[in-house]
Amino acid sequence: MEALPLTGDLPAVTGADESSLVHDSKRDQLLMFAATGYEDAGGQVWSYDFASQAVSALEPTNRAYIDDSPSSQALHRVREAVYVEALDLVLFVQMWVDGQQVGYDVANNVWVKTNIARHPSEQFGSVDCGITIDPERERLYALCNYAENFALRATFADITTTPL
């Protein structure tokens, strides 16, 4: 194992249990999401560009919504993330607002609410979930710790987003 060569600093404050990392295949960069504390997503996004080896804070335009939103309004866990290249969108299993899934719109550098509704069992989107994407079948798959398996047929053209 070898360390990535870096220009710039990685996030100083991270909640190890409250973070995730995805590869943005459109821009060949890593996107890092690290909480500032338990259930406190903070709203900041960092990128690591493979070409320049630079680490940058992206400062999403509506970061304050995620940082200041009360936990009763959204689950604040930026873990279990997946990048959906067809939508240029990062989705998080444990981020919901008003029963709708929250995501990060990479192209516009903004947090968004999608039209993907939370599963009625209320177990989907809990701790220890894994999520992956199958772009050929246009499906998101999630496995939860409550021994429930979910397959969401996501027709990407039908998924909409609204800035938070």
C-alpha cells in the first residue's frame, strides 16, 4: 500500500464513523465527505484530483443547510455513498429530508433532495447498509443490517433533484 501524493491538506476534522469516499469517473477525482461529529455531516465536500494531485475544499453553495439542519429534519450521515455517473450525483443511504433521499449534485456543487422516496419499512437507510449501482440495469442495490435486501429500479431519466 502506498499513500497518494497530495498537494494541499486533507480535511482536519473527520468523524471516522460518519464519512465516505466515491470516485467521480467523469472528472477522475475522489470526492470525500467527512462529518464534523456524530450525525453532523457538516456539508463540506473535498476533492482529490488525480491529475494535479490537489486536495480542495469544494464549498457547496448550500452547505449551511446540511450543516445547520436539525437532526429531526434529516439523517446526517454521509456514509454508504454511491456515485451515479449517469446523473452526476452522489447518493447517501442515510441522508433523508421529508422522506426523500438527499444527494450531492457534483456538476453544480450543491446539495439536493431527490424524488426517491424512503422505503416504507423504515429499515432502509439505517446503519450498516451497503449500496452499489448497476448502470447496465439502472438499479441501485442496498443491503441492510436488518436482514432485508432492497433492489430499487431506478430509471435514471425519471430521477429529479431540487436544491435544498
